[in-house]
Amino acid sequence: MRIAYITAGDPKDVRVWSGLGHFIWKSLAARGVEVELIGPLPLPRHVHALNHLRRYFYQRVQGKFYWNEGDLTNVRAHSRAAGRKLKSLPPVDAVVSANIFPSAFLPGELPLVSYSDSTLRTLFKTYPAHANMAGRNYRHADKIELSAQRRAAALVYASEWAADSARKDYSTDPAKIHVVPFGANLETTPSRASVEKMIATRDPRELRLLFIGMDWQRKGGPVALAVTRELNRMNIPAGLTVIGCNPLLDEADQKFVNVLGFIEKTVAGQAKIQAELSRSHFLIVPSVAECFGIVYCEASALGVPSIARNVGGVASAVRNGRNGQRFELEDTPAQIAAWIAEAFKDFQTYQRLALSSLTEYETHLNWNVAGEKLERIIRTVIAKK
């Protein structure tokens, strides 16, 4: 099987789209699929100029958030560029697109499979930034989404939440819709024996929580901090390590919070993040908006249960009692802290949950599993051509 793989950004750059474009490509190549890369897709100069003018108008004049990636002009330009590159390639059996934007208006009749973490309606409903978005973006959203869903032979989503939106919000044929959770975006992962040893050697006396996220507010940093405060108030020694951002902390909080800031995803950076994960008892990222949450997969790979909130597509990444616990938005830090304290007080119970998290990664949240499912879907649409 030979496919063309479309990404708006550079699929070789793990920093683009949280590394998803890179790992989707690698998951197929690892299965022996011949992959022709179409990306990055440059925008014409006049489109860049229009983006600049629109951003100035909407943000400076109207006080609105302008999202150029979701602008019809940009999406059409990317689809045209992808179509031109596709024509220059040797024949392929199908096209795979990392999310809908580079391929929503792709010319030609080759079978198209798109792999996304949301629909545009779920994205707009979920993320706070979109509440004040430019009217132009709202007007274009359904045109882009409907074109993408009509063009695709198969629509693959990372969560049931996104797939449900495709069925209900856009009346898409359920036979075209598939759910394949993303995997952990880690170049290397330790063996099961190594993770089991990590779990066994975690300190049962002092609770270590880890927050990873560049957006302190959206990722639920204030709640993670309040939970840590509450645990200490309950006389459970607890520390919180923060990776990805530099929140302002009160002097009292600084006693139990260790801020490491942004860590680049280089080989050395990934090793540092994995080292922090390996000695943590829980990942705590109680986001107020999240399409999926790759970080929960990465925590599971290291046998670290996740504390999350039941928003967006998180239910497909964190399954209660298997690799952590989801809480509702209205649940208080005291309620979250009480659950953590109960899970941690009997250390053997905690270790069983940590081992279950590792099993969840091995069976459900890795790119080998995702690549196998995605390959099967691609072969099916080719056979139907």
C-alpha cells in the first residue's frame, strides 16, 4: 500500500500540533506502509498579507479572536497546494490527512482518510478562546467542516466525543466514522519491567503530583495547585511539580511547588520530562477544555495514573479506575484531594492502579495500536474504491 500523507506543518517536526502529525506518519511507516509526505504546505504571499490585515482588523479594531487556520481562504489555499504536490507524485492508493484543514477541498477522487481530535463545532463549544471569535471564522466553519466530511471516504476521530459530533451535528453517515485514540507522543518508552520497577520504588510517604501544560489556566493549573494545598491541609505531605509554564505563586505555595517551566521536546528534554513522570504518583491536568489529551497517554506509558476533568474527548484518554480518574467541572479541589488521598493511603492499591495505567497504555493508548487500526481503515476504503 502506498499513500500520500498531508500535513499543513512539517511532519518531521515533533513540535507541530503536539507532535501528532509526526507520530501519525511514523505509526503507518512502522507498519510497512509506503508514505509520500505532502507537507509542510506554504501559503501564498497574498494569503499571508490577508491574514495580517484580518488579524489587525478583528483583534485591534473589533477586539475579536481571529483564527487564520480556520479561515476559508487559508484552507482552500492549503488544499490547492496539496493537490499540486499530489499530482507530482508517483501514483498512490489513498490520501491520509492529519486533521481536516489541509484537505477539506482536496481536488481529485483518490480515497481520503482524515484523522482529527475534534469537529469545528465541538472545538468552538469547548475552548474559551473561541467564545470571542471573529464572525468570519464562525461563518466559514461549517463550510469547511461539511466539505471535509463530504470529501473523506473515512473520518477517524481520537474520541467518541468528536465522533458523536460528526454524527449528530453534521448528520454524517455513521459508516464513515471511526474512533482511534491517539498514542503517547514519545520517541522511546521504557520496557514494562522498567516501569514496574519505577512504580515499586515510588516513595509511599510523600505524594508527588505533576502538572504538564503550557496554558496554566486552560489546563487547570489553579485547580492542581488548590488540590495540592488541600492535601497538605489534610496532613498528607504533597508536592506539585509544574512543567510547561511559569505561574505566579504566593510565598506560601512556593514551599510545596517546584516550577521547571518550559522544556523543549529535544531528546534531552523528553528524557527530563520522563524522569519527572517516572517518580510522580499522579499526573494532575484538570483541564477546563481539552479535545483529547496526549499527556494522559504519556503518563500511562510510565505507569502514572491521571487526574483529569470530564471535558471534551478526555473520556477516551482517561478511563476511570483503569488509568486514573475524571472529575466534573463542578467538583471541588477538596473532592479531588479526597479521592487522591483515598487512592494513595493504601500503597498497594495505588500500585495496582499504576500498573493498570501501564496496561491501558500497552493495550489502548499507543501508536502501534493506533497505526494498526488506521491501516485497516485505509485498506478498507481502498478496497471499496
